[in-house]
Amino acid sequence: MPARLEGPSLVVGMYAFIVSFAGVAGALIGTFAPDLLGTELDPVALFGVLEIQPTPVGLAVYGMVTIALLLGVPLALVVYVSNRFDDDAV
């Protein structure tokens, strides 16, 4: 198997793909949902603090930031614990 498809490179690639997919999904929702629902979308609050308008770019940013943090924080914790406590860690 090529080195780029193993271990950390695979995980980082999957992480980037999932975050990008969330951005594309947010942009599609912002583009087509108002027409399909027949009404305007309500603004979303990022972390309950920052209000983002439901435009295609706004929903793409909202989706990417939310997924990046929801997946990135646990992933960073796993890397930290495995490097600190695993005797066989690289």
C-alpha cells in the first residue's frame, strides 16, 4: 500500500474530506433550501454566540467550523494520549 494511504496521512485525509463535504453540504442547503421549503431560513448561531446569515457561504462556514471542531478536538485528544501514554507510539 502506498505510504500516503497509511496511518496519520489517511486520517488527516479523511478529516479534510469530511470537513470539505460539510462545507459543500452547507452551501447546497443555503442555495436550494429556501426554494424547496418556500420560506427563508433563519440565521444560525455558531456556538450560540456568533450569528451567521443563512447564505450559501454562511452555511458552508457554519458546517465546516462545526464539523472541524466536533471531529478535530477528539482526534487531537486521541493523538495526545496515544503519543504520551503508548509505549509503542511513534
